[in-house]
Amino acid sequence: MSVITFTIDGEQYSAKEGDTILQVARDNKIPIPTLCYLEGLSTFGACRLCVVEIEGSPKLFPACTTKPTESMVVRTSTDKLKKYRRMIVELLASEGNHQCAVCVVNGHCELQDLAYEVELDHVRFPYLFPKKSLDATHKDFVIDRNRCVLCTRCVRVCHEVEAAHVWDIAGRGIDCEIIADLNQPWGTSPSCTSCGKCVRVCPTGALFDKGAAVGEMQKESGFIKFIVNARNKHEWVRTAHEEE
């Protein structure tokens, strides 16, 4: 297997063939923000928070899907990227109905963490206040579409890990939302196994346990990588990183 040498933020790094820029960055403790990405699931490249600059191109590239080439020069934290990422978080805030003070995952929300990271103290865009539904028909879980950021983690984990494919995306534009089966109440879904994987990987308060109080919904998603490795590589030991 060939080894690629390239540069990230002025330092040289090596990558195996097939690695992405994000994988190399995380292996070397280089911070790049993400939202839709989750180790163990397929890469989707939807949130665009992980975009980086590549020397010689005017475009920005998603680090989660872009593979490095020999002698590539990558920048991960320029002023341009910081402004772009802040704008993305602003748009996510304006397109949903995110009231942190009454959210069950307040203090444990990845969108909230990103807002702190980009120093978001106000939103320049008009709030759209879309009319989204809450579905509490499932016996154990609730989906509140007002807090959904369409990262599709729930869709991918249900399809790729649980192999149930309960979740899908319907609609267009501001009407786009996550639906169960053929847009029926979650509690009536014949394909749902009630495994709770979708709830654990959701980065916001869109999916949560019934009866959970504020501060109790600290989500744990490292088990996804453990399950995938157990199935594909027969590695049954869980690392400390996967338990976070």
C-alpha cells in the first residue's frame, strides 16, 4: 500500500492510500469541526463544517470526503474558513427552532458546542421558524423535528448498522425533514427494532429518550465504531476513545 506525504497547516504528514484529510487530521490531533460525520458510518459531506483550503484551488473542500494527494498543501483554520464555518452555524440556528434553555440535551449538544467554538453570539439571518412536528408515539423515544439539523446520522446508522432502514428524508428546502418508513408515526413503524442507535448518534435534541430530564441526555456514539470493527475486523476490544 502506497504512502502519501502532504502538508497540513505547514507540517508534513503521511497518509495511507484511501485515507481522507479528516482521518489524517484526527489521527494527528488537528481540530477540524464536524457535524454530519461520525466514525463508523459512511461519509455524507452534508454539513460542510469540515471544509478546508487546498493550495492552488479557489474552492473549499470537505475534509471528510477529500483524499490527499502527494505534495498537497492543506489549510484548516484560515480566517476565510472561520467566517465560513460561523456562517454555517448561523444558518443552522436560523433554519430550525433551537431553544437551548428548554432542550433535553442542553449542555450535551454538538450544535451548541459548535456555536461556542465559532463564538456565535448573534445570528445575522432572519429566523424562519418552520412548523415542524414532534412525534412521541414510540414507547421509548421521541423525535422533535424542530431541533433536527438533517445530518442524516440516524438514517445512516439505522441502515448501515442496524439494517432496519426506518428513517429517510422527505421534502425539499425548508420542508425537508426526517420521516419514519413511508411518513407514518414512529410508534407504528413495523421495521423499527427499538434499538435506540439513532437516539445515541443524534448530535442535537431531535431524538431523545422519553422521560429524560435536562442534563440526563449525554449521548454516547463511540459504540458505532466498536460495532463496525467487531463485525468487519473481528475486533472485540473497546478502546477508551470509543467509550467517549
